[in-house]
Amino acid sequence: MEPEIKTGPILTHNIKTIHIAGDVSATNTLMAVYSQKTSRQISTIFKAIYPGQEITDFPNQVITDILQRTQLKPENIETMVLAAAGPIISNTCQMTNAPFFLNAQSMGINTVLINDFRGIAFGVSQSPDKINTMPLEHICGKPGKAKPKGRILIAGPGTGYGVTRLGFNTEMEKYVPEDSEGGHKFLSVDYRQPQLVRLANYLSDQYFDGKLIHDEAILSGKGIIRVANFFIKDSNKEDSLEVKTLRQLETIEQQGAYIAQRAKENPQSVFGITMDTIWKTLGRSLRSNAIHELATGGVYIAGGSTRKDILTQKNTKDTHVEYTIMNEFDNGPTHEAIIRKMPVKVIMEKEIGLQGASYVALNPDLFQYELKRATS
């Protein structure tokens, strides 16, 4: 396994403490090492991307590689925080769609595991109005405006469909992440469209043992493939060249990227219909969660797939994707005045999860709080 080196290693002197942070996913695992002299004197001395599918033993492959490249020893590391794509149980994590298991005790370093969306939440919490985002316009042609200290919703399709929120703590004078499982709400089906009703029934029968389905059934890597399979079957396109090409791709990530690419090239194709269904579902889900949270501080859409798909091939905003999401977000039976004031933004910062993990690693009180939370 050969990582992509982004920075360093840079050897430094007169260092007070060393910290490691990571954004650990099934596709790319972004790791960074920081030196900290004071609370404000922080430097990145090493950064690299490790291919998630090639990791089978995280401590021996990733941590050992980092220590060798930086010439550090485990005892040199003050703290390590890993934002991992999977549920955190007793400071362990069975990675979703990745061939490795994380156990903080096996790292040989003082380690805390946090969920990857909690990492994103910490990244956003530091300065929500300053992170790199792409605002989406409401169908009236204007973006919303955040209410100071208003609650913030963060959601996004990726391997799964993550949802979290930020509440402003008046005593601490800062935003604090709050967990949510809003991605598992029952799916909002547009019952006016018979094809979408058939889609919901198909997903229930084929993948969920006849149970009612949730948002993540569609808003996830697997969800894109499920929806594509329905529209392929519903339109008798299984023998088409595009579908045969899709079937030859090995991973969910490759298949999802292919579907998204073909959708942009031919919006009227079965793949174009698939992606429109994804974006409409996302718009409805965001609206439902935003009303539940009264997210007057803004709605932030996370995830690499959204970040890529909101851009055209010329790297400008894809107005079709924007309108498809926002038309569903804006149109509902109630709360229109509140909804259309909420700013909706796509997070364009690729390292927002790493930033959140490093924020925890570099703040002793926060690290201890998350350690207690992870081990309780």
C-alpha cells in the first residue's frame, strides 16, 4: 500500500506536543500529523491519503507508516482522533464498506474514535460562515440568510446518509455538535407519481424484507445502485450498452460515479432519471430535517458525491442539480416562510472531516470529553 503524500514529513524542533488526526473512510483515509507549541502555534508536519480498500490492519499499515516517515515514536504522540465512517461502540468501529476494524486500544497511542459526521460537525462548528461552501438559491432566485446562533443542520449522502446538527451553547459561546439519526427517517414518497410509488415498493421488496424504507435506502452509495436497478428494469434497458458497461464495474464507488457521469451527459437517460430521483429525494429529506430542527442557522450539505455533482464539467454550478434539490426543499404544505429564509450550502471543503478531528485532538478538554463519550 503506497499513500499519496500531501505534506512532509517536516521535522521540527522545540515542539511542545504532537497530535494525529484522521478522516477514515472506505475510499480515502486522510491522515495528518500536527505539532503544537501553543494553542495558536500549530503546524502540519505530515499529511497523506491512504487507499481505504487496501487497508486490512490499520495500526500496522497506516500508523506504522506514519511513524516511520516522521521518525516519531508512539510515546511522542499526545493524542490521536480518528473520524471514522461507521458506528462508534466502546471506542471501536466496524468500518462501513471497508475491510478493516478500528480499536482505539490497539493503536498504541492515546486515541479517540468519533463518527465521521461528528467530525464534519466539529469542522463546521468552528466558523460556519467562513468555511468553503457553494450556496444554493431558493426557487425565488435568492439564497437564504442565516439567523445568528440559529441551529444548523448538516446532512449528506455518501457511503450512507449522514445527518447531524449543531446547537449554539450560550454559556460556552460556540456551536456544539449534537448527534442525529435523521438519515433513517421513513422515506417521503411523492405519492402523486405512480412510478415513484413502484420504486418504493421495489426497494422494500428487493432489499428490506418488505419493511417500510428510510431515506438512506436511496440517499447512499448503495441507494444510487438500487434506484438505477429499478429504472433499468422498469424501462427494459438491461441489454443497452450503457447498462452492460455499468455491470462490468466492480465497486459501488465506480458504479455510482459512472451513473452520475452518464446522467450529466444524457439527462433523459435512465441514469439521468436515477440522479434526478436522488436529488429530489435529498431535497425532500433536507426539508423534513430542517423543519424538525428549525435550522435557521443554515443547512449544510456534506459528502464528496454532492460536492462533485453540484459542479458541471467546466467547474461551475450545475443549475439543474441546484433547482432539482431546491424545488423539493422549498415546496411543501407548511412553514414556507421559515424554509425560504434558511441558507442551503454545499460544503466544498474536502478536508472538513479532518479539520474536525484535528480540532478535537488539539483541544485537551474536548479530547477528554470525547474520550469519555466514546468509552461510556
